[in-house]
Amino acid sequence: MDDRTQFRKDMAAELAVPIDGVATAQLHKDDIETVTYSQLDADASFTIPADGGLEMLVIEGAVTEYGEVLGKGTWLRLPSGDALRAIASNQGAKVWVKTGHLAHAKPPATE
């Protein structure tokens, strides 16, 4: 794969000004996927459409999504057409989100 260039990025240094308690940095974007890092203030709402699917990793803190608490290390996958509707815990959260790529995923080949 020719798009697997490795690099290091200071995610916190890339954060935009917070809007409604959510500061986001775009880490990567191409024709298939977008990868972002977000810091959520305490009790901030975090909504993202899952066009093309969505995966989220909770790096720090916790969020509640559809009544379920997702803590540090939790991985969530949503299908295309759904939407992430999360609320940060009272200590806030840091999350990594990847969108768009699941629309291009193919099932494993069968023999």
C-alpha cells in the first residue's frame, strides 16, 4: 500500500479553538477516510454523522453513547447511516475518531 507513510504528530498542538466544549484536530484525510482527535470538556455533547461508517477509540476519560458508558480503551464501531451522539463524562474525554472507511470495507473472501 502506497499510503502507509509513518509520521509523528503532536495531537494536542493541532487542536482548533473549542466550540461548545469540543476541540478537534484533523490528523489525516484522503478520499477514503478522515481521522480526527478531539478533547471534550466535562459534559460536552459530541455528535458526528457516520456517513461511510465510524470508529471511535476513547483515549482518556469517558463518554456516554445511547446510555452506555464507554471508558478509556473502549472501541466503538457504527455502521454507515448511523450517527455518534455522545456526551462526555464530568471529567471530560479525549477520543480518536475515524470516519468514511467502512463504506470501502469488503467481507473476507470465502473458499
